[in-house]
Amino acid sequence: MRFGLFIPQGWRHDLVGIDSAEQWSVMNSLAQHADAGAWESIWVYDHFHTVPVPSEEATHEAWTLMAAFAATTSRVRIGQMCTCMSYRSPAYLAKVAATVDIVSGGRTEMGIGGGWYEHEWKAYGYGFPSAGTRLGRLREGVDIMRQAWTTGSVKLDGTHYQVDGAIVRPLPLQPGGIPLWVAGGGEKVTLKIAAEYAQYTNFAGAPAEFDHKSEILRKHCAEVGTDFDAIVRSANYNVIIADTEAEVAERIAAVRARVLPYLGAERADAFVAEYAAGALVVGTPEQVVERLRDMQDRGLGYGIFYFPEAAYDRSGIELFERAVMPALS
């Protein structure tokens, strides 16, 4: 299994209590930690407003961070899980990503999806079109990106995008262009787009749903004539890990206490509910290894891991590095 690490950027109320002037230092320090260690990649989210509710707490912009991490790291790959296609013109986004790839020395990944956060869409003036429109833009957008990164120019007279000779030079450093991670588990459209264009997918990480989505992807690959086994399947996981179950419970309580002043009791309870006992990557190292090994056997090739305490306490990350990663690498 390959391993990516989410860097806290505020979206999940994971920089609260840290002065805005210090937040970049915290994020960059974690990126440097990953760069010096065994992590293959670091990741950010492409969102503008916090969840589970929009608030005035910090949410740092994804592609600005991508450029910054490209310049401040030297080994680790950098990605977003995932960029919303409609938030930026795809030809412009292809240009931005190519520049980031140059700055990084060829270490950029492109996570891309249709988008879902309705409040954010409307607040920024994007409206909130139907799922069909959002996914139609996704399909045309990945076509634009592939043209941009392989030929250096784009021409498309599409339903959603019209591009006439956009020049994307210099090309990305990576042969064949920046790897595409098509994110989402939509069975009729998203997974078909993934079968046609993706080097990586990113969908549900629970065992039964992962198996089901994998079979849908396999069928789409057979229909469009691509190699299912050549597509790396990934999933995102929220992690609370400690040496004992009692310590795991203490860590969950600490996360709740941190967000309580910002979310209130009811939302704070819901916020930490996903870390309840039995969650896939919540538990002792032995429990986490057993569950992830099962996912590996099901075909999971890449996990991207989010530690809600990362900005305040790295001990969970360090335990994961010592006790989980070597067992599955």
C-alpha cells in the first residue's frame, strides 16, 4: 500500500485556536515532516468554507498551497483530493497545474471531481447546477487537461466549455502529463470518466462499498477498452490511533473539546461520531493494520490519511509511521 497524508488547512476546523500568522508555519512544518519521512504524498482539500458549517475560521486555498508546497518540499508528491472542476476554468487550471509541476520538479498530482458543497458554490457566485451539468463539466474538463498536458494547446467546442487554441507551455515535466485522480463513486458517470481517463480513482473506503464500486469500475473499463488493473484505487481515511483503546477514547474527546467552542455540543458530537469505535482507521495499531490489510487484499492500492489533531499533536502520525506503514508497505 502507498501512503498519502492530508495537511490541515482549516477546512475541517483543524487550525482553530492557531493565530492566522502562524498557520502557514504549522502547515509547512507538517509538509517538511512528511517530506523527510516515508510518506509518498501530501494532500489538501479544495474548499473555501469550513465544514460541517460555514464559519469565519480559516480555510486556506488549495492551489495556492500546492504552489507553496511545491517550492518548500523536495521529495514528497503533492495533490488535492479533490479539485472541483467548476471552481476554475479547466484550461486555466491546466496552466496552473503545469506551472506547479515545473516548480515541484515533476511531483504534482491532479485530483479532480464534480463538486458538492452547495453553500460554497452559491457563496462564490458559481450557482449550483444539476449533477448532470457538474459531471458534464468534469468530463469535458479532463479532456481539456489531457490535451493541454500532452500537446501544449487546447481546442474544444463542448457543451459546457469552449476553448480555442489555449496554449499551455511549458508542458508539465512528467511524461504524458500530470496523473489524473478522478474522485467520486457515481456509478453511471464518474466511474465511467475514471475508466476512460484516470490513472487513479478515489472512492468509498468501507469494505462492501469499495468492493461494489470496484466492480462497477471494472465493468466500465471493459466497455471502454481500458485496463482495470492499471488504475490504482485509492480511498481517504480519518485516523485516530493510540497504543490502547482508552487512549484512543481520550484522543477523540480531545478533538471534541477543541471544536466544541466553534460548533456547539450537538454539532461537536456529530463531528466526532465518525471516529467511533470500530471505524476503519480508529483504534490501536494492531486493529488498524488488520483492517487496512483487509482493504489491501480487496485491491486498495493507495490510502490518503487525515489526522484531525495533526496541527496540535503529531504523536498519532508518528505512531502510524512506526507501527502501521511498515506492516503494509
